[in-house]
Amino acid sequence: MPRTAFSSQVNPFPMIPASARTPAIDIARGFAVMGILTMNIIAFALPEAAYGNPRAWGGTSVADIVAWAVSFVLFDGKMRGLFSMLFGASMLIVMDRAEMTGGDGRKAQAARATVLFLIGIAHYLLLWWGDILALYAVVGMIAMLCAGKQPIELVKLAFLAFAVHFVIVMIPAIAAHHGHYAASHPGATHASITHYSALLEGLSAPGSPSIAEEVTRMRGSFAGIAGYKLEHIVGWALGGFQYLMLDTFGFMLLGMAMLKGGFLTGGWPAQQYWQTARHCFLIGLPPMIGLAIWAIASGFDTVTTFGAVFAWSFPFRIPLTVGWAALILWIAVRYSASAGLARIGAVGRLALSNYLGTSLLMTALFYGWGLGLFGMVGRAELYAVVGAVWALMLLWSPLWLRAFHFGPVEWVWRSVAQRRMLPMRRTAEAA
């Protein structure tokens, strides 16, 4: 029988030496934390509505449209999905190592999740509204209950979660299309037109007052931004769980299955990773390109673009996320001795510090308490900022790891979770 990423002929827990790292996972995590900035940069620098619709803000030049299309087709949701898969795999590794050293794997992971949740809430309140750490902590606690299942069972549960998630995101997309039809046909009533106007405002259609209000707020003071987020924290949490929980849960389970099947450890032949990537991209790319063309051809009509970005693209994100994982692992296996990959692996080992450090840098650059450039840089030009941040990650991460065992935030996270001060400097061990 040919081996697959989800082969069930393995133990419930992958046996990984307690002191060892998995270079392939570090490299994949490095690619993920760098890749996720290709989408997050829009959320840092432009109004929230511009994340999906370039007509809302950020320019509509050819370069801006190309930037939107490339990011939508290749990166939107895929890097977060990859991050979620790796988080699920990492949970298994943490639990397995705790068990191998005589501890309780679930308690160890629960402690880490609790600390991560607090870090996530602080990240949301003090820096950026787009935090995913708190969500990962909560969803990870649920996913942890599935840790002992065989890979094929994890895959079935993952696709059940994906199916339910797709139904959830289809509901507002279909409602938006229905509202558009009801308000635009010749017999439209005053009530349907009024309802549709409210719907467009809710979707932050280009020109909506809410967009101008957001720009003003983000160019304001630290206290004003933080106070607004504190006031809306319940809605933020509920919205995140409603529209991201099952998506995240499914990808975490896929990551667990792929670790147990040996896929994420880099143990497959390079050719097998290449074939997996090729098949996944052949499945996912054509419909994603079609959705991008549909949105562009509509002139980025609010309802059309909302549906394409928020709902109709979701099924195709799944194979593309797996395809990205396979492509990255193909690179990791094929070019394992590469100095460049070693740097990316270092970025992955410091993923939490790099993720939070990026938020600090970007909010200082774009928010009013810093340089106040929010809404002033075009979409295409923002990718120069992405390149600069990538260069910084690749520079500082290996330098830091020459002297220290952990990234600064990773050290705090692990030390608090384990209730002991872990050795930080590499010389401490030798001493």
C-alpha cells in the first residue's frame, strides 16, 4: 500500500526524542511566519475592509490589483492554515515529550495554552486587533482531546469541521447576494433597498463612513486605540470563534495527522513531496484564479468580492495549504544543507517572537502612537515593507540563537508554563 500523509499504520503518538528538534518543522514554521505577513501587512497598514477588497482603500492601480490577486490566490488563508497545521503538530510533540520524561502530556499542553491565551489577549489589547494566539490557545485545548486518534480519524474529523465551517461562511455570503438581488430588481421595495444599504455598511463597502472612522481612530492615540479594542473585545472574540474556530480546528487536526504519518518530519522522499505539491496546486489554483477574475471583472463589487474572499474560496484553500506544506518540505529535503534554509529554520524556532515582534514594528510604523502612516501607503508598495521585515527576521533570528536557547517570548512562555526559570544563555548549560 502506498504511503500517504495520513497513513494510519502508526502509533497514536509520534515518538520524538525529548531533546531533539525537527528541522523540517522549524523550516516550515519559518516559511509560515514570514508568509503570513503577506496578508497581515494589509491589516496592519490599511482599513479592515481593504483586506479583501482593494477598492475599499489602498489604491486600484494595475500594480495594486496584481498585488491583491497574487496574495488572494496564493496566500490568503493558506499561510494561516499552514500555521494552524504546524501548531497542531507541535502540540503532539510537546505532549509526547512530556510523557517520555514522566510528565502528563495534556497538563503540559494545557499550561502552555493558558499562558499563550494571556499573551494573545495582551497582544490584542496592546498591539494589534488581528491576534490569532488566543484563538489558537482555546481551539488547541479542544484539538488536544483528539491527540490519541489515528491519522485517518483525525482527517475525517478535520473535513467534518471544514464542511460545517463552509456552511457557516456560506450563510452571510448567500444572504448578501440575496439582499443585492432584492434591492436591485425592478420591483424592489423601499424596505429591501434600506436593508441592502445597511448590509453594505455592515460589509464596510467602499466609501462607508465606518472606513473613515477607522482611519481616524488608527491615526489617533495609543489610549484611544486600546480603549476601542477593550470596548469591543467580546464582539472580537465571538466573531473570531464563529468564523475561524472550525477552520483552525480542522487544520490543527490535519497537522496532527500529517505528523503521525511522517509527512511533517521531512522523512518522505523529495519526489513524493513534489508530487503532492503538484497535485494540490493543480486542484486549488484554477478555481482560485477563477474567483480572482470574477472579483476583478465585477469591478470589485462589494457583494461579489465579499463572497469570493469570505466563502467561496474556502474549499480550495485546503488543497493549497497542503500543497504549500508539501512544497516547503520538498525544498527542506532537497536543499537540506542550504545556509538560507538554516536561517529560515531559525526564524521558525523564534516564530512567536517574530510574530509578536512584527506586530510591534508594524503598529509603530502605521499607528498614530508611532509614525502614523496608517492608510497612507499603497497596497503594492506595502510589499517593500514585507521584504524589509523578512530580511530583519532572517538576520536577527540566527544571531540570537547563537547565544540563546530560546527566543525572548518563547522563553517567557515556556518558563511561566513550566513554573521554573529555564536556562536562557547557551553558556548556562556548559557551566
